[in-house]
Amino acid sequence: MKVRLLRIRGRVQGVWYRGWAVEEATRRGIRGWVRNRGDGSVEALLAGEDVKVDDMILACRQGPPLAKVDSISSEASAEDPPKGFEQRPTT
């Protein structure tokens, strides 16, 4: 299982990015979570088969229609993901 922690920057809050991420990750069978950050970015933990996680990362570069993604950083994570994919409170 591949586990990646993403930080997505740009116009990604107030544009339904988190709701979109929950739908897209669930559709792909990815486990993890997504949340807003106080600095205006979105953070997401993605866990699943390599090809599915890679596909979700590519989708995150586009996001929902009103989003404008400027950059995504991605790093390996040892965090144990929850079952399913959930939206978490802002941190």
C-alpha cells in the first residue's frame, strides 16, 4: 500500500475542494482524509494501490471546477489511514 501526504496550494478553500476530494478518493477506493489548513492550503492523506494513489494525485492537480491549484507537495507517510476517506476539521 502506498501512503502519501499532500499539501495543495492555490485557490483551494471555499471552492468545494474537500468535498470533491472525498468523492474522488471514495470512487477510487482510496483510504485517508482531507482537511483545510489555517494558511489557506489543503492537506490530504492518500493510501491505496500505487496506481490509484498516483491517479488521485494527478486529479488533485486539477481539483473541482472553481479551484486553481498552484502547487502540490507530496511525501511518503507512515500514518495508518482510517477506513474509508473522510473530511477532517481545519487545523
